[in-house]
Amino acid sequence: MLKQLFQGFFRGRRLRPACFHCGEPVLQEVILNFAGESRLLCCHGCASVLQAIAEAGQTAAYLAEKRNRAESGI
Ligand SMILES: [Zn+2]
């Protein structure tokens, strides 16, 4: 009984998509068009960060930074 509950819990966590900006599991979807694509975000806070980056013309720098982090595994 308890074991089944735990299995369900972990399965649920794995199935949740990650926020494009912060990587947290998305509980309430926020969609924002960023760098020409629809991005899935976890909250309006992350959406406003991306909007600020786009307005400042830092989209390319942000994406490059994101790629660097993914490659270095941080
Ligand atoms: Zn987020």
C-alpha cells in the first residue's frame, strides 16, 4: 500500500515537464513565446525574466549561457 503510494509519487514527478528557465517541475503551465518558440514555464516570475531578457536584446546571450550550462552539467 505504502510502496504503491511512493511509486505513484515518483512516477508523477518524472512525468512533469521541466520549466524552460529554472528547470523546476511545472505544476501550472505558463507558455511564453521566446526566441521564436513557445516555451513552457513554471510561473509568471520565470516568464517575466525571459520577457526582460528579450526586451534587453539578450536572447542570444541567454541561450548561449543555457547551452554552456547544459554541456558542463551544472
Ligand atoms: Zn521556472
